[in-house]
Amino acid sequence: MNTIPFHPLKEINSRYKNEIKEAISTVLDNGRYINGRHVAELEHSLAALCGTRYCVAVSNGLDALRLILRAWLELGVLNVGDEVIVPANTYIATALAVSDCGLKPVLVDASHTTMNLDTSLIEAAVTSRTKAVMPVHLYGTPCFDETLKTVAAKHGLLIIEDNAQAIGARAAACGINGSALTGGLGHAAATSFYPTKNLGALGDAGAVTTNDEQLAECIRALANYGSDRRYHNIYRGFNCRMDELQAAILLVKIKFLDAENISRNEAALAYDRAIKNPEIETPAFIDGTRQVWHQYVVRCQNREKFREYLNENGVQTDIHYPLPFFKQPCYAEEFAGVSMPVAQSIADKAVSLPIAGISQDCATKVAEVINGFSS
Ligand SMILES: *Cc1c(COP(=O)(O)O)cnc(C)c1O
């Protein structure tokens, strides 16, 4: 078997090479490189994809999260010092956005099954200062259910989706506006188009989706120096705009997102059928959802030996994420003494198998290699 790379990004993008080159050339010839028609068209497509009325294209996923929180601070909906519930098992960007806005991230442990925030633990973490909850659809598995919706409604919490890993996914329960599509489940959502995401740009890009017109307008202004019209600044804002170039490239790739997500799901199903090794725990398929398999994360007690074995057999893997964010040096003090046993065990055991651009046959072959592993 030839070596199976973890994520052959160049090969995946080369499938769309001609159309991407054409899009780049159109922008070049157009002469308008910021806030032109490609950004407007992409915002339209993304709003449709997430089932929301509004979309604001921005610079990246972290900025999308920050802008949502920052806008609610500007609008007086949130106040500095308010608490925001975040999952213990996530990429650090989720928490960084909260901290950057002077808000307090409060951790809730993961569910062993979904590896997402355990919604049954949210209510116990709510205090009089809790104003929002930030479910993360980690690895492409939607994190949204009736429990989350009910607890959020009961305590008046804003729901901010971190949709960075799940564009195109669908939850088992309808969101607060009646749609089950991720990116449109809560009050606002942030998406990332970092190159390795399911819908990846050729650089940094992100977006906010929401049904809240006031929020969308505030974010649009904040991302453009705080100006609501030319040379008129109502906020002390930032420059967090998406480039026309990235928007044009994303407009090409968005046409293939469904096919890409279906192919990931087929590979995940092939892994699920073929991996039969008591030392390897495969990720769950969650009833009623459409998962988009940003990562296919198995768990193994003897992870180092398992990865070495796979590597020797030509299968490259990765870890998402080896050190929980709350144990990172920048958070070690704030979360000293905090114990998140499920998130910790995921961090200790997780191994991401190749999933992007992998055929079912290829996944089956990898599974056969996996079945030969014994620690
Ligand atoms: C990638 C990612 C982000 C940040 O997106 P960027 O575009 O890289 O800033 C935020 N949250 C999660 C869960 C991510 O995977």
C-alpha cells in the first residue's frame, strides 16, 4: 500500500485548479479587491447554506467569534465579566474569543459518546453571571439538542455556535429559529474557512451567520473600522474583512461542499464497518444528525504505539488535540485545579485518521491495517 497522507491539501485543491485560477484572474482584472461583488455573493450563499437571514464575511474564524461577542458588548447585551460556557474539549480559539472580550470562559466537560460539550452538565455550570453558551460542533458532529435549547431558554442564555468544523452539518433538533442546519441553530454562529476546514480558502477567512439584523449590522461595522458609512465611525472597530480573492475562491469551492461532505461520510461509514479491534474505539454516528466528519477521531489507550504502527504501515495520522486548551501555558493559571476527566481522556487517547479525499476502498484498507494492531 502506498503511503496515505493525513491530509493531501494540495491534491484536493488541484481538483478545482482551473476554476480557482479563473476566479483569481477575474478578481485581478476586476480591480476591486475589498468588499466587492464576490464577498456579497458569498455572504448570500453562506446564509442560504446555514438557513439564516444574514451573513457577514470576515477575516477568519477566531475573528468571527470575537466579533459576535464584541458586538453584543457594544450593544449592551453582554457586559465585561459575564460568564460564557465553553466546552472543555475544543480548539483553543473558542476560549480565546471569550477571554479577548473580557468575558469569563466557564468549562463544561465533554460527553464520552459525542466528544462534544455534554449538554446534561450545562445547567450545573450556570450562575447569575452566565450570559451565553458556546456549543462547538467538534470534528463535524453537531452539538445541539433539546436539553441545550431548554436550559438556554430557561436561563436566558445566548447560544453562539462555533461552526468552524461543521459547515453543511445538521443537528437532530431544530434550533431556536426552526432550522436544524448548523450555523443557524442559535443566536449567532462563527464559521472558519481555514485551508484545512471542510470548506477551505487559500488563506484565512471566516463568517458570521445570524437572524439578528442589529447584530449583523453591528458586526459589519465593527469589522470595517467601526464605520456604518464611509468616514463615519460609530464604534472603535477593527479591520476584520474578508478579501475578494478568498471570497471568489470560496465561491468555486462551495459548489463542491456537498460532494466533499458526502465523500467524508462514505469514508467514515467504511471505517465504521471495517474497524474491528477491541483496542480501538471508533467515533459514534449520532442518530438523526448529519455529521460532516471534519475529523475522524478514534481513541486508543496506547496511542503512541498505535500511531507508530500506522506510520510504519504507511498511514499518516494526527492528534486533535494533544493538550487540552485549559492546560496550555496561557490558561494554566486561570484553570489551575479544574478537572475535566472526559476531555482529558480524549486528549490522551485521540488519534485522527485520514478522512479528507479518502475513498471508501482506501478507508477499508486502512481499517485492515488497524485490525492488525495489538499493543
Ligand atoms: C479552526 C477553528 C477555529 C478558528 O478558525 P480560524 O479561521 O483558524 O481562526 C475556531 N474554532 C474551532 C473549533 C476551529 O476548529
